[in-house]
Amino acid sequence: MTLLFSDDDVAAAVDAPLTVAAMRDALLAAHAGRLVAPPRASAPLGGGRMVLTAGHLTGQWYGFRSYDTFGHPGGGQLVVLHDATTGAVRAIAVGEELGSRRTGGLGGVAVDALARADAATLGVVGSGRQAWSQVWAAAAVRPLREVTVFSRSAARREAFAARVRAELGVPARAVGSAAAAVRDRDVVVLATTSTVPVLDAADLAPGTHVNTVGFKQVDRHEFGSDLLDAAGLLVTDSPGQAAAYVPPMVAAVEPYAGRLRDLGAVLAGAVPGRTAADQISVFCSTGLAGTEVFLLDRLARTPAHARPRR
């Protein structure tokens, strides 16, 4: 039987601890060579592209996620999970929720692995789906005592802060600038659609950890070289994807390429992570291929009666 999950199903069943745990396992599997996760592929179709990410957890499953860039409101994404032994389709998820939560979960793993152990304040620039999933996951790995949020829309940032208070039980307030959102924060999230830097690295306190989710290529980027220069630790979830961007990812070209570390390798203890309390760390999220399928497999293997309801 093929299981079918909608956005509502995913939202009801996939909580932050499950997602963060699944993404940690996926990163370790990729580092160990058990998760085959090539860079994403895309097909230009005139006016937009179809994009495919695929993964294979050797001996267990393989699958893919597909989405488009045509910009249709509510445009659907598809995640398909196959049994590796029989090829049968075990589960399908339709919609954006699984991919969004997977990205948040990767960010949560990064916060847990790279932020200071006593991190308790978070500033976020952005107020969309990706910004929410980052804060949602961060709250599962650190006992946040306050969230500050800035986005260009006053109404959206106020609504975001209200959602943090209501759903996460964390004090939150909207502020009037990106600088105010990130100043004196232990963790900072950049999750915007901006093609120019929204952050001045001078506004960061020593010891801040930064997750960046938005554009990060040399021709369009939500942060500038000042952030990379300030960082004592640069990490990504997929070095292969970082190297495959066209144009390149800003942290994957010199003088930064030699400093960029693999989050899976940090988790496995193969390379060091944070080495000082005042070190600024930066996680450049690229979306390790196969992780949506990894999360769908975890969801499909969770008995229906045991899936959390929210």
C-alpha cells in the first residue's frame, strides 16, 4: 500500500524533534557514504525550470523530490519514496510542508552542533515559511528565552512574533530593522528572498551562530563577504551542492572554499566544530539531496497512532 501525505498530514505528524533527529541521521549517513546524495538537477522548460533532488539510502530506499520555478501561487512539490529491494512506491508527499520542515530540521541540527551550549536568544530576518521552520527547529534544540524578528512588512513581522508566542511558547517581538533583530543575539537566522545583503556583520555579537537559508550565490546573496570574513567557522550541509551551484556559492569560492566544512563531518567528529565561545559560526544551508525522502521514510515508518498531533 502506498501512503499519501498532504501538507496538513505532514504538519500534524512531523514535529521538530522528529525532524531534527532525522536530519542528524541523514547528515551522518551522507558523511559515512550510506546516503548517496548528488547535487540537484534542473531542466529549463521556457519560463521556468523543473528541479529534481534525489537520494538513495543504500539497501533501504531511494526517491526524489521535484518542484518547479514557474512561480505559480501554491505550486506543488512532490516527494516520492521507493523501497530499494522491490522498487515499489512506499509513500508520496504532495505540497511544500515536508520540504520546509526538512530545511528547518537541517538548520536545527546546525544550531545544536555549532551554536554555544548556552545560546538562548534568536534573531530572525525574514517572516516566511522558511524563517518559521528555522525558528521552530531551533526551539527544539535550545531553550529559547526570546526571539526578535524583522521583515520588510510590519504586519508580517508582527504576525510572525505572535505565532512564535502562541505556538512555541517563546517570548517574541517584532523590531524595526535587521540590525535590531540580530544585535546581541546568540543565534541569527537569515531567511529572505533578498538578492543583496540584509545583514551587517558588525552588528553581530562575538560568539553568534548564523544560519543562512536564502540566496547565497556570487551574483545574488542575502549576506556579504563581511560575514564570511568575520566567521571563524564556515559549514554547509552539502559540499557537493555548494560546489555545483551555477553561478558558484559565495562560500565555495576562494578565499573561503578551503575553510568550508561539512556539517556531517562535524557531527561525526571528523573535523572540529566550534572551538571558542567568542567564535562566529555560519551555516550555509544548501539542502542536502535526499533529505526530504529521508524524512518521508521516517514519517512513513511511524505508526499512525504514534504520530504527534498538533
